Amino acid sequence: MANIKSAKKRILVTETKTARNKAIRSKVKTSIKKVEAAIAAGDKAAAQACLVNATSEIDKACTKGVYHKNNASRKVARLSKAVSAMA
């Protein structure tokens, strides 16, 4: 356990940021799963609607620094490709 005041503060700040990042990452994963579920069900309209929501969540996470911009871009591209490839 830390003895120095600044080290104790860093521990608290790290815990706070970790909780925030985990919540944001969870929202992104949930939105991605909704898109994938719609694709699996073969519902293109629902998949496109979920894709818009997922893209928004991923962009927000990128803006807040949870994901690197290239990682966010890759996630959006893969989802878009999957939705557009639906028959």
C-alpha cells in the first residue's frame, strides 16, 4: 500500500478512470453485439439502425480516449462491411 499522499491520490484517480473506461468499453461492446445479432438474424434494416448507434458509441469512446483512433476506425469499418455485405 502507498504511504505517500500523491501516490494515494494516484491510486484513487486510477480507480476512477478505470471504472469510467470500463463502462464506456462495455457500452461499445454491447452496441457491437447488437449489430452482430441483427446481422445473424438477417434483418438488414435493424442492422443498419444498430450500426448508426454503434458508430456513434465508438466515436464517443475514441473522443474520450478509451480507444485509439485507428482501433475505432477499424471497428467501424468491419461493422460497416459486415452490414453492407448482407444479402
